Amino acid sequence: MTEFYGLPNSEHFWHWPTLIHFALVALAGGAVLVTAIASIKNHPKVRTYALITMVLIVLDLLTLWIESPSRFRFTHVWLFLAFTPTAPIWLGAWGLIISLGSSFFVWLNKGPKLLWNAGLVVGATLALVYPGLALALNINRPLWTPALLLLFPLTGMVTVLGLAHLFKQAWAARWLVAVSLASAVMGVVYLFALATGSAEARGAFDYFWSHDGALFSLGVAALLVAPLLIRRVPLLAGLVPLLGATLIRSLIVEAGQAQFFGF
Amino acid sequence: MTRLAMAIDLASCVGCAACSIACKMENEVPLGVHRLWIRNTTLGTFPNLTVEHRPEQCLHCEYPPCVPVCPTGCCFVRADGIVDIDVKKCIGCSACIAACPYDARFMLPQGYVSKCDFCKHRVDEGRVPACVETCPTLCRTFGDLDDPNSPVSIAIREAKRVDVLRPGLGTEPNLYYLNTPAAFGLAGQQGGTL
């Protein structure tokens, strides 16, 4: 039996606005990659994609600012004055800012295109990878495993491809099917690795499965049905995997904050 | 080089929580959050019973996982080994809270992170932390690990058993638990019984 005088600071530190950020940064990171490819291939709609990318990044940055407990201390400037490449959030901040600037110049259609394309590729990589990296680095939280390094970029791409399919972009359908299926497989691999891992990982799996197993399964199922919906119900084919991927990400962020230390 | 550390003799600790109260008062810690708390664990089965009173706080790790993940560099290690926070740079992102394996960090209503800093304002004046000064059983010792004659070095050297929390994570804490009441070590780490 364990009792406390005072309590460890084990309550959740990220709340629902952070989940919105994780959804928006997935859309923003994916949109940057789409804009990068469109710009490299001289796609006729590249300026529209750049504009949508900018809107998504600004929305994400706004969410981050609103959720920040230090929003009126204006300390965020230190993100860009410090050099901390070991910090995923620093990498993500630079990824989003580089993407925003590059998208702006692609939208303007001015300046050295090669430079903006390079900026978009670097920005997209950072913005897609950093959320999973920010979680996976925490070896003390067993639900945030290295599998997230692949699962989060994949689900991020699913969200933006789902959005593109909703807006009837013809190129999105086959990529949506492929990336949705890859994300579903990765979701199952993530669970399997937990369930067959160390004693701590198995304990975390039991906790996760009993609390969020049904919802997580629903998310994976939503990714799996995308290929079936693509021709029959095009509207749902975009929406269902988008929501499924967002659900999977949110559940992992939310539940993974528990570190099962000493309780 | 100075390497500040603390040792807590669990054979002497009676769980009175005087250290926790002293910490609250010294550092004006608000309600609902704690820099220092006591974990009281009953071990064994009747009639072989004992209790472990284990004060917990920031362990000022040699390799603190909270420092490299800080995106603004506000978390840093002082020359004397204290893991510190420059609140002027903190953006309240909670990355360090996520990285801490010991639940030692928390967010203040003012929008920045806080935790035990070994009462650095007292240490800088050559005094010991408030928890050490107030402990009625003298179970806490504090000092420079690199000085073989410091109280903490002597306490560790003379202890029958020395443990740290979650040693498997490789953080190498600078807070040592001495003489655990259970033969297997700290409660909750080995899963053993008396």
C-alpha cells in the first residue's frame, strides 16, 4: 500500500488544445510536402497549395500560442534566438517557420525557386517528423515508442491526403489508399510491439488497451476502409481516414502522458 | 570541480514531512503542486511488516533528460551540478515535464516550469537547502560529492546500502537513498517482498 504526503506531479501536462495542435501540425506538415512536390513538378495549382499551407501553418502557430501558459510573456522569441538542435520542438518551430516563408515566396512566385523548394523539403521533413520525435525521445513514457517516428509522419500524410481528396484533387486518391493502409499496418505494429515488449511496455499496453483499445481499433479500421470507400463514397473516403488518423494520434498523445511510475 | 548531491537515510526518515513543509514555505510553492513529497509504502505481510518513507524531488541527474529537450535552452545544468531553470526563457511547452522520469517538474500559474533547485539561493550563500536544515532526524545530508570530507560523501561511504531511483534509465541521479528498510532496495523498483 502506498500513500503520499504531497503528490508527485504526475497529472497530464498536455490538454485538449495540444491535441488540436497535433492534428493541425499533421495537416500543416503534410501540406508543406504536397506544396514542395507541386512546386518541384510545376503543378498548375501550386500557388493554391502554398496558400492553403500558409493558412494551416498560421492556424497551428496560433493554436500553439493560445495553448501556451506563457502566451503573454512573449518568451517564444527564444525559440529562434537559441540553438538547441537536440530539442524536437526547436526543430519543429524552425521547420514551420521555414515552410511558412518558403510557401509565401512560392505563392508570390518570385525569387530563387530552387531555394524555396529546398526550404519546403526541409520544412516538410521537420514538420512531419518532429511530433513523433518529441514523443519517442521520452524513454520514461512507455506508450511513446520509437514506432511513432514512422506512425506520426504517415498519419500526418493521411490527414492532408484526406483533405486533398475532399477537395477533389485527382492525384490524391491512390496516395490516400497507399498511405492509409501503411498507417493502419504501422498502427498494428505499434500495438504488437507494445504487447510483446518489456514488462513495462506490456503494462502500458494493458492500460492503453483497456482504456482506449476500442477507439484505437476504430481509428485503424477507419484507415483500412479508405480503399473500399474511394470509388463508392468519395466524400467519406477523404473524411473517414482523416478522422481515423487524427483519432490515433490524439489517443497516443493523451494516454502516453502516463508514465506508470510507482503506482 | 563541485558536484552537489544529496543523500537521504531511509532508515532514519520517519515520514514527518517537515522537509516538504519547509520546501513549500522557503520556495513559496503554490497549492496543488509540490517540489518535494513523501511516498509512504507499506512492505511485507503481517507479522513481517515495515514501512518505507521515501521523500522524492528533482534528482539533479548527471545526465538530465529534461535539459536536451528544452527548445529555448531555459533548462540547464549549473557548474555545481544543480539542474536549473532560467524562467525568463521558458515558453511553458512542457517538453521537460514529459522528459522527467521522476514527475519532479510542474507548471506554475505564471506560465513557467518549476521544480526543486536544491534551494540555490541558500546554496549560493553557503547554506544548505531548507529540507536539510529542517529535518528533525538528520536523515538528509548535502554537499559536494567531489569532496571526500563533505557530509554527503561521508554518509554515502558509510551507508550499508545505496540506491537511486530508476537506475535503468541511465540518468545517474545525484540524490541517493541510503539504507532502505527492505533488503531488496527501494520499494516499487524490484517488485520484491521482505
